[in-house]
Amino acid sequence: MKSFFRFLGISRTLIRYRLDHLILSTSLLKSLKPLIYLTPWHYFPSKKFTRGERIRLALEELGPIFIKFGQTLSTRRDLLPEDIGNELAKLQDKCPPFPAKESKLIIEKALDESVSTLFASFDDEPLASASIAQVHSAITHNEEEIIIKVVRPGIEKQIKRDIRLLYAFAGLAEKHPDGKRLRPREAVAEFETIIYNELNMMVEAANASLLRKNFSDSSLLYVPKVHWDYCRSNILVTERIYGTPVTNIEALKSTDTNLRTLAENGVVIFFTQVFDHNFFHADMHPGNIFVGENDQYIGVDFGIMGTLTEADQYYLAQNFLAFFNQDYKKVAQVHLESGWIPEGTNVLEFENAIRSVCEPIFEKPLSEISFGQVLLSLLKEAKRFDMEVQPQLLLLYKTLLNIEGLGRTLYPELDLWATAKPYLEKLAKDKYSLKNTVKKISAQLPELILELPEIPMLVINALKQIEKGSLKQENSKKQTEAILSQLRENSLKERATIIAISLLALTGFLVTQSIWTYAAVSAFSSLIFWFKSR
């Protein structure tokens, strides 16, 4: 019954913003469009909004869950018409605050003490009120200024109810001719995963802690310290930070901030997170970024983080460099090698499609080209080749769009290409160099050496199974014994060879670290095992 009344409330909002016109304009329901003329509200004047504006305003009125859904959907620009995608990208957390009394009750229940006992002071006026949580400031008894992020009361029940409705709407959307391509159920499932992760403040605390550790030796980005003793699944407590909102250009100029350097540093932070740390802040819209002392970025809100596999990192770096060099053949090959487009795709045809998208863009000066828009255009073109949607890459592209947009707000002449290219070239040189390969082998040596003694027996056991199953004749048995004997000898030599190579790799690593004594011992040991393998 509650779901039914919620459905009626949603229907009222859809009608208010004339979204019923949009729904009945789809090919699935267009035969019912004449029914619009039978509805009384059709004859009342309505405000002149664009299609995208009507959808955005309706989501804002429907409340926290629909706002968050719109925000998440805005990251899937490959699924949306451009005008709707642009409007959804504007969605901010325009949610009314809940009473401070409720915040205190949640804190006291979670920490099993009164707020007055826990903190020296607590500000009833919230600093911010978002779709998932509300933030209050407080001071500890150690005189540390902190912020307390409290999950909205009853939000999980509301999420479950509204997600059921979203799945119902997605089911209807799938009946549309374009429904299968848009994959509405997949979009709702992706949203469901993201929002339940954001509900768990312990996950966000862990994200913040790791990001802080990653940038502990850097002056580029500051991440607030987590106060773990106060954190629970519905409460996050971090140090309070002070800074200038990154969009307050006038305030930044008044402190003589070098906006060009600030914009370029934002790009460097992004690529450092993606390629060096493999852990990036995936919700870096301007509301989550401040500028502190010495023009250092300060990040907040770590509910959505992204990671890539090592293979994705490699293919992405190769893709970016190929784009920078306008090597469309390489772009096509990388897409095929990575599995992003199906096997059997005509690479030449795909290369030409990429060229048709990129060549007109590259006619402009580099500083006027939006790298994010190039990627989105490429995604749209790749649909013709049944390119599989890579959720982890879409999250990254969305973050790149945010970073590029922010950078050009700070410094309109920002050339993201020129800023990123040297970084990526250095990355390709360092990350995939012989020295780094030796380093990886050295790191895996303990496990490798531990497993080596097992290899000969595994080979022998496998051959014995083959012997039992297929070599039953007496003469075959004799032949098998001879083979096994030879294999035992070969496996011992093989083990000695592997150990020799591993020790040689270790020697190379020790030499790069100038640890000469151990390098000499390792080299001598490698030589002994090499002779044993002969």
C-alpha cells in the first residue's frame, strides 16, 4: 500500500513537470498520446522548461533517492541524449536538513554515550545536508575541530522502496525499441550498488584513510584525518578542514593564487590517482574540492571511489597516448586487444570510424579541445561496433570530465593534453620498464621459490594420471617409466634453471638499490644453480 501511495506521489510530480508528455511520446506508448487531451492539466499553462530541465527539476522534487539516481545516471553519458545528460550533471544535493535532535539520537545510540559527554561542543546547525547524510561540526575534549557525518534516519527503508519502483520503471523502459541498448535494469543495478556502498560510513572512512596514505608525502592533495574511535556504519567523523571552495574564483584571485598551476595540478592529481595509486576519487565535482594553504587541494566526500585492473591501466595509458598522437590505428588495436570491442570486428572500419570522430576535433587548437567530450563522442561511435560498456572506465571518464571542467573554470586556456602527455609518457617509460619488471619479479620471489619444490611432483602426478587412464599395455608402462625418469631429471634441471633466473633477477634489483654485498652473493648463487641445470 505504501508503494502504491508513493507511486501516486511520483505520478503527481511527473504530471506537474509535464513528463507525461515525454513518456507518451515514446514509440512504445505513442498510440496513447491522444489521451493527453482528455486530462484537465493539459489545458493549464506550464512553465517553459527544456526536456532536460523538466527531468532534473522532477528528480529534485522527488527527493534524496531520485536526486542520487539522477547524479549516478549522469555518469552514464553513453546512455543519455546530450541535453538530458547535461542537465542531470547539474544535480546537486538540494535536500532539506533533518532536525539536529535526530542527529544526536543517532550518534548517542551508535556510540552509547550522550553527545555532551562525547564532545566538548556540538553545533546543531548542519554544515551541509545531502541526499544520504547530514554534516555537523563539533569539538572534541582534546580541542580538535571535527565534522560528524550522520546517515539520514530511515533512508535505507526509503531506498529499498524507491529502488523497487525504479526496477519497475526499468522493466517498462525495456519494452521500448531502444530499451535493450540503453540497458535500464543495468543502470538501476549499478545505482543500487553505489548507493548501498555510500550508506556504509565505515567504507567511506576506509576510502579516506587509504587516499590520505597515498598522498601523505605529497603537497598536491590533502585528505582529512579519520577519527576511527567515533566511526560506525552510520557515522563518519573526520577532522574539520578550512579552505576556499574551488569555484570561488574571486576569493582565489584575492589571495594571489596561481590559477594556471592550480588547474594543472588538478590534472596531475587525477592521473597520479589513476595510474600510480590505482585508487581514484570518483566524485570530484566542485562541491567536494577546496583550496587550502599554499594552494593545496583539499578533498572531501569519499563515498564513491574507482579502481582499475593492471590490464585496464595499461590499455588506458596506451589509448590516451595514441589519442594524443592521433594514432587512430593504435587506438583501434588497443580496443581490440583489451576486449572492449568483440573479436572479429573489422579493425580498419573501426579505425576509420574513430578518425571520423576525432579529425574534425583536432582541427581546433589543442587548448580548445575537450578531451572528455572526445571520449564521449568515441563511446557513442563505438556503439555501432557492439562495444561493451566498461563500468569502471565510465566512472573514470566522468571523473575526467569533472577535472577538465574544473580546470578550465580555473584557467580557461588549460591544455589538458599538454599537461597530461609528458606524465603519461613518463608513466609508460617507468611503469613498464625493465627495472620495474625486475622489481615485480623480486617482489614475487618468496612465493615463487616456495612453490618451486612442488612443481616436479605436480608434473609427475599429472603424468601418472595419464598413465593410469591411457597407458595400460605393458610395453606402454615401460615406456612411461622411462619418460617419467627423464622428466624427473628434466624437472630438477628446470627447477635449477628457474632458481638461477630468479636469483639473477634479484641480483639486478639489488644492484639498482646499490646493495652490493647481497648482490654479489645472489649472483654467485645464481651461477651455482646455472651449472646444476646443465
